[in-house]
Amino acid sequence: MSQLHVGDPAPDFELPDDTGTTHRLSAQRPRPVVVYFYPKDMTPGCTTEACEFRDANADIRALGAEVWGISPDASTSHAKFREQQALTFPLLVDAGHGVAEAYGVWVEKNRYGRTYWGNARATFLVDGDGRIARVWENVKPEGHAQAVLEAIREMQTGAASSAG
């Protein structure tokens, strides 16, 4: 699926959230950013994943990292989803799916015999230097946020030990 690998530069992007605020990946340096792609607001798997990131967000932020969710849904859908689930991180609007394409997660899907294009469920941990630190493809929503949190901890521990 993704053509990006650990160590590759993360494709920079600038996308609006549901409030119209623009978020640029390169502007976050030296903070790590969890960039997770999901198919659709308010669906069961996407709700589970978003709520798990919500519940882990305080710990993720305490480690100096940010979480950004990305889907092609409109800002009105994102706003409703964020409000309904009390999400504490931005949901970015990738209306033209250019960012999903750059990350290699805009894929052809087949459901009930119907073929269509959409976001694969995938997550990228971008380190403070703007490089891909971890890639999760074909993500299962349950437990994923905790796995990402552990990876951030490992990344921080590794960075601390290599600096010493």
C-alpha cells in the first residue's frame, strides 16, 4: 500500500481542519506528529479509532507529540464527528485526497461488489526531523492508539539514549 518507509522524508502538507484553521506538517518541527488516515467520519471502526486516540491524547501530548486525523470528509462532517465524540485533536479535510495519495493510502476498495476509491486505514509517526519513524498499514482500530503511544515512548527513549 504505502510507498513510504521508515527513514523517508514525510511529504509535507497543509490542510484545514473543521474550524478552517490550517495545519502544516513542517510547522510542527521539532514535535513528532501522528498522522492517521481513516475512511469516514461516524462509522463504527473510525469512531473506535478516534475515541482511542482521544483517550490517549493527553499521554501523547505529554510526550511532546500531536495527533492529526485525516479523511476526505467535509469540514461539516468533521465538526459533527469531533463534537459527538468529544475529540481533542484536529480532523483535517483532505477533500481532493492529494495528501492521502502522497502517503500512498488512497486505494481502490471493494465492498459488497462495489468498487470505489477511499482512504486505507493507516498511520504514520513523523519524527521531529520530519522523517517517517513508524508506519502502520491495514490498521485494526482496537488497541491501535496504545500501540502508537508505545512507539512514541520508544522513539523518545531512543532519542534520549542516543543523545547521552
